[in-house]
Amino acid sequence: MLNISKGNMYGMVSHTWNPVKGACPHACRYCYMTRYGTPQKLPRLVESEFHDDLGIGNIIFVGSSCDLFAEAFPVEWLDKTLEHCSKFDCNRYLFQTKNPSGFQRLNYSNLPTDFILATTIETNRRYVEMGLSPSIDSRVWHLIQAKKRLGCRTMITIEPVMDFDLDMMIDIINECCPALLHIGANTHPKVKVSEPDSEKLTMFIAAAEKMTEVHIKPNLKRLVD
């Protein structure tokens, strides 16, 4: 079902659409999908979603509740999703993943005209709360390669922001050169993450704003005030 975007979503996104549902293989401990404590079902492609009218002039986050590009998922799931998006080519689509190596499957013959590719980079470090998701180095490299190959707009989301090494995080943004950068804080009520102090975060934001368009989520206020 095409859903109107609400809650702690990106301000630019008007709708979300999730043809793949169930437990994400990355199993990040902070994932908002786990905040209710109810075990999720096995991941599956929901055929009824492909009857949805995705409309005109929308900005749709595809796969907001489960990572469509996870290595464990059949490529056919992605192909069918992209085919349906391309039928509604007057929208803009956001494809976000913690496994941007999956972007290697994309080409202009299977993509809608207007799209943004995004990845999550919570930190330059590795924390147990990041579950089974690919390494930060891998995410950075594959996002850069996708941008070079497709010449498309890219986005990085730093959410939840975790404590980081300032110089290294600045280098990551400089190297990736995303068109958009979103920064937000952890909101999972039962999971605590290591967070940067206000001074470090403020310095990072100031540096990032010299390189790209930065969007600060309201939930970040408790870390920078």
C-alpha cells in the first residue's frame, strides 16, 4: 500500500511504499521496526503491492521498512519493484540501503527516470548495534561507484548518529560528495547507542554544510542544544 509519509521521516518524502515486508536481514538493533518488541515475520515479497497506483508527482521512499537491496533477497524482488516504479515515471523515487553493493544491479534500463540512491553511514566506526549490516568502508565505496556509473544524485543519512572520529567522518562526506545529507539521533526507546558530544557534532555539521545540503532532523536537538 502506498502510505503517506509521517513520523520521523525525511521532510522531502511524501509517501512510502514497501513491496518487501518482514524482518530485515541486517538486524540493526536500533531499527525502528523493532521498537515494539514483536518478532517480525520472515521477509517476503507481497504480490498485492503491485496493484498499487503510485500516483503522479510524489516523492516515494521505496523500501522504508525493510532493505530492498539486502544481499539475502532474490534479485527478482528488486526487478519487479523497479518495473512497477517505472510504470509511474512522473514520481521521484528514493532507494536507500545499508548494502549499496546492491546498486550494481541497477542500470538505466530498469530504473525510473527520477531517482536518488542513498545509504546510511551512522559513524566511521563499528558498533554492535549495527547488527549484520555491511562495513562502512563497503558502503562508502559502493555508493561512490554507483554515482560514477549512473551519474545520479546520491544521499547519505547519518541516523542514528553514533560517536565518530571527526576527521574521518568529514573525509567520508567529502569523498562521497552526496547531493543531500540527513542527520538524526537514535529514537529507539530500548536501545542505547554511543553518541558524539555536542561540540564534535556541531563541528561536523559546520564542515558538512560547506560540502553539501544538510538537513537536521528535529530529534537531533537533544544532542546539539
